[in-house]
Amino acid sequence: MAFVHALIDKLLESPAVSVTEAGEQLLAALSAGQLGRDAFLNDPLALVGPPYFASRYLAQVTLRTVKGEYETLEEVVASLSALIERNPPILEPKRQATADRVVLPEAKVLDLRYPVKVDGGVWESSIDALVTSGPFRDSEVRIRIRSDQNRTACFLVPHLWIHSAIAAYNLAPLGEGDFAACAETFFVLEPMRQVNATSIARSLHCTRPQLDQLRRGKGDVTIHTLKGQLVHSLFDRMLEGASNMESAYREVLPGFLVALASVTDEFFDEEAFRADVLRHTGSLEEFIERNPHLLEHSQLELKRYSATIGIQGRIDAVFRAGNRIDILELKTGARIRPEDHAQLFIYRLLLSDLVRRWQRNDGQDVEVTSRLLSSVDGSFAPLRVTTDFYQVLDARNKLIAMQYAVGRNAPHIAPRHEGFNEQICGSCPSWTRNRCKEMSDV
Ligand code: SF4
């Protein structure tokens, strides 16, 4: 890839160059000055064939640059830099490639075939990609996906876009450069990007609420969310051994005053707010009194991320005692919702590689318990699994696709449920349906 380095250096050495001029420089470098701009625009594949033999990816980047489809030179350089090897993401131990299953740690999409119906009501789609990392690096591959083998992967294809980065796991080899998706195959779209577990948990059923939030800008700040954050801070203090919540409240409050001032008016009852927060901490203190061992067990690092599946999250409390791990997720809302269980499931997923490492090192099984703790009354609910790994990853990929689409003038996918749809929305609570209906264009 020294050639790509040289191309990038050349572009960076001439900073005043425009995107289209950079395109002409690329074309000249790739064709040794033999292929003119007009001839290339008439037949872009000429650069891929003899005598130039440029890779399809480089030819596509050159075409987009010559046409001025990139907004800045940095975007052109970023597209070229994708060809330079990075450290591939670390595979979780149970997901190591086996002899008959292949992993492509990173590849750039060159072409997409959207799902089409074939015999027997089965749908087929495919992805052509240039592998940029791992043992198949620099080769062009085709991945064929059938809905009867892997429906989720088959219908993910329309969410990808040309030159998006993907990681593909558990592919079945068919022939040279030819792979098929099987039931265990999963894709990670833009694997270097991390998506928050909370956003994914909220999007498992529908990405619409997250899309609305994205369009509005930063997440909503309300008195309720601030109260929740305060209770979380005080819970952290409690686990560190603080016993006087009144004085802990006084210490923590100044950090929230600016945010509180932005969402309150002169009718804000500060005393009632304080009493409400302390009511929650009172319930939590009772919970800890009933479970004093929690203060003795070592706490694990709370911020977790997975480089394999591009998901991150901060767990409220994780305790380890011997070969037992206890995950505790604090909820301050009036009731525990299905998405809270989904969030806990994702945290468990994020801890799974750590757990497997321990199991391998210690040679003994690790028991994991996970609970949602309500600060309203100090009650807790064990994890109710309502989702699975593939659904979580699918929601994550679709959020990435949606974020990409929102930033484009001509989005590659229509934001989901742009028009209210009774059939799909029937399972949402009425207040959600009303809100979505009001915010839809219909
Ligand atoms: S009401 Fe419909 S659009 Fe709104 S969140 Fe539910 S499924 Fe999505």
C-alpha cells in the first residue's frame, strides 16, 4: 500500500487543490497520465482494465473525486486512508474464525444488490467489497445472502451505502473471493464507530424515536432526567461508602445547577425536588442495608465497549465476588420498561468477553446475575431476556445507517415510519403513537 501512501502525500503536498483537481491528480497517478478526464468519465471501468489495473475501490474514489462528489479534500484523503491497514478489531474468543467460517475484519462496500425475490418466496441480496484488513486484505469479494439462511443480514443490505465500511463474521466460503452468509453470519456496519447501548435498547422495536431525537439535536434535558442523574451520582457515592446523603446531596448539587436553571422557572420548588431525590436515595440505602455484601465486593470498571460489535455503555454497578458477577442497573423512572431489560441484556453482552477471558484463565465457570434496581421503592427485577444478539446488532447497524442518511441531501434510505403506520405501530403505547402521529408528515 506504499502506492496509496504516495497518493495521499501527493494530495496533501498541494493544499490549495480543489476536490475536482485532486480527482484529476488521482486519475493521472493511477493511469500514468494516459487516461484523460473525459475518456474516464465516459468509461470509468477503463481504469480498472488493462493497462492500468487500478482496484475498483480506487477507481470509484477517483470517479467521485473527479465529479466533485466529496465536499472536502479531507474526505478524499479519508477514503484513500481506508486502504491503509489498521489493527483489526479484537475478536471475542468464541467468535474466532474457524476453518470453515471466515471473518473479514474490515471491508469497503463497492457494490450492493438489494434483495430480490427468487424461487420459493426466498429473497437474495449481495455485497461486493474490497477487503481492507485481515488475511483477505486487498482482495475483492462477493457475499451472497439468502433470506432463508439469514433474513436479518439479507435485509440489512439496503441500509449499507457505497464505500461504507463493514466487518463480516462467520461467512461460509463458496470459492475464491466468493462467500455466502449462513445462519451465524453477522455484519457490523462502520465497525470503528461505537453506538450507545441506551440508544440501541430504545431502537429495538423502531428507530423512529431516536431519529426524532437526532433531528432535534442533543437528548432532552428535563427535570426528570436531571433528577435521575442526581440519584445516580448519589448511588455512586453510596457504593463508595458515603452514608450521609444530605451532605452528599449538597456536594453533588452544584454540578447540576446550570442544567436545572435551564429547565425550571420561578415556580420550581427546590425543597420538593430535594425531598424527592432523598426519597429515592432512602430506598437505595434500604436496598444496600439488605445487601451489605455489595459494599464488600470489588467493583469492576463500569465503562465497557466492544470493538467487535461497536457498542459501548456505562453500567451502573458491577460487583465481583469469586466466580460470581452481579450487574446492577439503576432505574429512577416510575416503572421498569421492556427497553430497560434490553439495555441490561446489552450490558451483559458487553461483559461477555471479559467473562470468557476469566473462564479461560481460571478454568472455572463464572456465574453472572443481572438485575434492574428501582430507586422508587428499592425493589429489583432480574433480567428478562426479550431480545437476542442478532436483533441488538441489527438495531445498532440501522442506527448507524440512519445517522448517515440524516446527514445527506439525498438519503440512501427513507427514515422509517415517516408516515404513521397503524399496523406497525399498534404495539406501541398510545402516548407514543400520538406523539409519532403528530410528528409525522401525514
Ligand atoms: S408509534 Fe410507530 S413510529 Fe412511533 S415508535 Fe412506535 S412503531 Fe415507531
